Amino acid sequence: MSFPEIEKNIPIPGIKSKYHFQDMKVGDSMLFESRERAAEQAARHHFKKQGWKMATRSTPQGLRIWRIE
């Protein structure tokens, strides 16, 4: 009986972030007008997974998230 080979770093098809954090470069930011807590949590998860750093600020226009590193 043979076992399947173990493969690493194969992305799961069809799973995409609705916020497009993967397209951000250092210095880029996104404004969430509704101050979405879900967006901030998704950003924290994505940035941590990528080893990136972020900053968030509440502004009169909404929640802004920056990629800082």
C-alpha cells in the first residue's frame, strides 16, 4: 500500500479575502467607512500571517488601516 506524497505551500483554491489586503504595499492604506470590526480582525489575521505590520486609526471618515512594514 502506498501513501500520498506530502506537499507544502499549496494554496486552497477559491479562498480570497474580500478586503484585498494581499495587494497592499508598505505605505498603502484602506478606509472602512463603517468602522468595520470584522475588517480590522481580518487585517490583523492577514498581516500576522504575512509577517507584516499595520497601524489602525479611527478617523471622522471611518477606520483606516495602513500597512507600515
